[in-house]
Amino acid sequence: MRVAVLGGDGYCGWATALYLSRKGHSVAIADNFSRRQWDHELGVQTLTPILPLSDRLRVWQELTGNTIELFVGDVTEYDFLSSVVQDFEPEAVVHFAEQRAAPYSMIDRKHAVFTQVNNVVGTLNLLFALREFQPDCHLIKLGTMGEYGTPNIDIEEGYITIEHNGRRDTVPYPKQPGSFYHLSKVHDSHNIMFTCKAWGLRATDLNQGVVYGTMTDEVALSEALINRFDYDEVFGTVLNRFCVQAAIGHPLTVYGKGGQTRGFLDIRDTVRCVEIACLNPAAQGECRVYNQFTEQFSVLDLARLVQTAGEKLGLSVEVEHLPDPRVEAQEHYYNAKHSKLIELGLEPHLLSDSLLDSLMNVALQYRERIDASVMLPQINWRQPRNQRRAQSSGEPVAVVEPSLEIVGGSAGKSNGSRRTTKGGRGELQSKVGR
């Protein structure tokens, strides 16, 4: 199968591209390296050292004999994205090419606007490109469980059947997003549902939980293929952050009471879920929704698990409760259904003691790269940065505007070029997405 992975230089995209390539699929990555740019903007770095994408792909080809075609450009530019669809002719498109951090979207007005424009416009461009040039292609879109919020009823998989005033219907499950990022994903979901109904496109919306782990069988082939391990307050997920904090003797920073409960899954299950969706495409005109996670934990549950794992390694691990910078329920009911991917063959990797030990060992291995100053919360949902700075200084302060202008890991304007590692097809000039 011909599969285009948009955002293939990022955390989930990289693991997915390698997994599908090793499974024998013809894979192309489209990326503009914006994920690396956001690290530069924030003054942070992944715990694990990441090579330039061209080097990663070269090593992958040397180790496996498999080539992954690379397009460099921006999915918010329709000419670029439509040229990818026309040239590669994908049977499935896996869409990871979005700004994926809720805290990033809540920094200030510019970051909120950037997140919504980047995410919603990129997805709209993809929908139009598929309609015009590859209408039978299956869109596999990474959504988020955060679209649902934390309702006081069970969360169904995308749709709910209700009775109201004697009438009965199945409708999209109500959305209660908790940030401008989550709002952008809700807009995506609505746009995808509409275009499936109006144009007969086929799509699977994967509402994913919080992903943990760095290791897949493919990444394990070489340190040159290692995946990201983000631990900062903006892009770092809670389990990663706790493991890094434990490794350096920093208290585990639990926001509020720590009763916030979410769905979680191993990165190995992420790539398998995408493969399952590829091999079982939606019907024409169908927009399926799968809840993609395997277990539910509260933040405090995870802190206690990391505390126990750290103590086994001889570390003294304390838990510290901080004021919650987010607008969220700190204790709540949470029961989300997630059976559809299991029914299609997913065999989950559950969070075990051995996996926690593995994560802790990664944190210890790269401990010298840890910057303790980037873990405490600085972004407040109730007070965007512009307002706080104006209150403290009495004057507006210039804010670095988020930008996608980076190529090959170095800041600068994209030249819009497209490289390919696929022999015989040469080089073309076009534009590409994250």
C-alpha cells in the first residue's frame, strides 16, 4: 500500500513511518521541520539526541534496504500539498502534521491563532486535495481524546445514540475541548465529517490518548533512529516529565489534586493502530471514529507508579502538588469506550513495571541533557502571556511569533525543495508539510 505520512519527522509520525516501511508498504514523509523550530523558539530540546531527518532516512535505508520518500514543505500551502498527493498518489494518508500541544496554544493570542490556522487550514487543504486528485484515498487523521473533555457520562467512540422528545437519532458525541489546540481538533473533526457526507470521502478519525515510550522494534535498530523524548512543560507528556524529574531528584510536579484522568497508550500501539486503520479502510462516504488508547490513569496514579519505579533504582522520589495552571476538573468521572481497535486485532502493550524501568533508564542514560528549568508550569490558561506581561510592566511586550521557517534543523526560509530517496525518480521542485 502507498501511504503518505504527513508530519513524519515528529514523535508519532517518525515511529509510524518506520513501522509501515518495515511492513512492506511504500511510504512517503511530508514535513517542514516545524517541530524542531518550536524547540528553538521555546529554548528546549528533546531528551534524546535527534539527527537531521535526511540522516535518519539514510540510516534507515542502509539498515533495511527500504527507502522512504521525502517531501519538504508546508501543508498549509495548498499548491505544495496538492503536488504531494498528485505525485505520490497515496492509497492512504496518515495526517500527523499539526501543532499538537495544548500549552503551546495557550501561551498567548499569537500562539492560539497560529495553532488554529495551522491545524484547521492544513486539514482543509488535505480534504480539498484528496477530493480533487485522489478521491478514493483513505484519510487517517490523528484526533485526540481531549475533544470530549471529561463529561459525567460514559464517552462513546465518536457517536452517541440519544432519545429526545420521543425521537431517536445517532449524532456526533458532544465535544468539550479544553484548549485552543483541542478546539482546533474539534474543527478538524467537523470538517472531515462534513466532507465525507458531502463529497463521499472516506476517513478514520483516531481520537488518541496520551502516548508514552520511545522504543519500537524499528527505532531499536540504531541510536541514529531514536525517537523524541519531550519532557518540558509545553510538549512534554506527563509520564515523560515524571521520569525525567525522578532521574534528577526533582519532585514530581502534580497539578492540583492529581485526579485528572486520561487514556494512555504505548507508542508501539500507536503505530499498530494506524496500520489497522490502513488495512481496514472506511467505506466511501464514511467517517469512522476510534478511541485510541489502552488504559486509563490519573495523574496521581502515574506519579505513584514512577515513585515506586524510581525507588527500585535507588532514587529518592518525592511528589509535589502545584496550583493547576489549567482550567480543568481535578477530580471527575471518566469512562471512555475503546473497543473498536481491539475488535480489529490490536493487542495492547500495557504499562508494566518493565516498561517503566525502561523509561527511567532512558531518562538516566541522557541525564546530562536534562534542563530542570523547563519543567515547572509557566503558561496559565486563565491569563495569557500578553495580559500578564502588560499587568506586570504596564507596557506591551513583543512576543516571538511562531514560524515554520526552518529547513533541515536550521532556522531559515524554506526553499520549497523536495528531496527524494527513491531511486530513479530524480528531484522535483515543490512544497511540503510537517
